[in-house]
Amino acid sequence: MSRVNPTPAQRTFDEGRLMQVLVAPIISEKATFVADKTNAITFKVLQDATKPEIKAAVELMFKVEVKGVSVVNTKGKTKRYGRSVGRRDNVRKAYVMLKEGQELNLNGEAA
């Protein structure tokens, strides 16, 4: 049996999973600078989230068209407090580029 991989247009995702893919928007000085320059919104996403899943989740939740998705994995820093040593969690960030003319307000409305 030969299985043919579906094209991105044919691919479907579980809606429950898509609602969990985006953990939180990242609102920082750097994220705001990137948003102004490249029309990209920054999100903290699940560690095992894929680019097509992230794209589908943003389009589903915010009703906007996505041009592209870039993903960055940041390792957690090792921190000390007295004698004990701990480690922050690893973070996976997604920079979601929106198509021209698309805008995203983080209160859930598309302009």
C-alpha cells in the first residue's frame, strides 16, 4: 500500500489540538519592533507544534491570512538561588507573518 502525503491545502487538523497549540502571545519590546517592521506577531507555542499547525491555529482563532511561520527554540537558562540549582523551561517561539493588509489585534478581532 502506498500512502500519498496530502498537500497543505488537503491537510486537516483536529480543532481541539489547534486551540492548544498557541500558548500565549509574546508582548515585549523586541516582539513589538518585529511586528512594526515585518507585520509579524510573536507567540509562545507548544514544544511539539509544527509550522502548518501554527499557521492553521492562527487562521482559525484570529480569522486572518498567514503568509509564513518561522520558529525559534530557546533553551532554558540555568539559574542558581543559594546552593540550589534550577533550570527554566525551554521555550518555542513562533513568528507568524501576516499577508499584506492583514492586521491582528490580540483581543481576538481582525481589522
